[in-house]
Amino acid sequence: MTFEAPKTKEFAAVLNHLSVDRNALVVTDDYNETAVLSSRNIPGVTVLTAPEVNVLDVVAHDKLILTKEAAAKLEEVLG
């Protein structure tokens, strides 16, 4: 999930394409400042890196969105 510039409209379009219309947790493999800045004006959306995620974060959100790289990193950390 990469963006050239921090644009809330583009981030919202990605969420809309994924049918995410409410409380969502987006997990990336590494810190992605553009994603963080793009999502900060969307209510209910949180962007974290894989090492930052904990069980409370997951259960507090209705939707969980992982990048492929984040899923691999989570598997490394948890498995």
C-alpha cells in the first residue's frame, strides 16, 4: 500500500474499493508515513506496523486489512 503523496481521498478510495465502510485496522510491514498521514482524517481507521499490532487493536476494529508483507511479518513475530 503505497501512495506518492499523503492524500486522504486516495486512501478513502482504496478502502471503498475493499468495501470498508467503518472501523478498520490497516497493518503495514514497515512504517509508512504517507499511509499514516493519508488515513488520519478518516474516522475509525488506524494504521500500524506489524510489530506494533496487539490483540486489543485487532478486536477493537471491525475490519482488518493486511499487506502481503505485513502478513508475512506477523507470521514471523507470532509464529
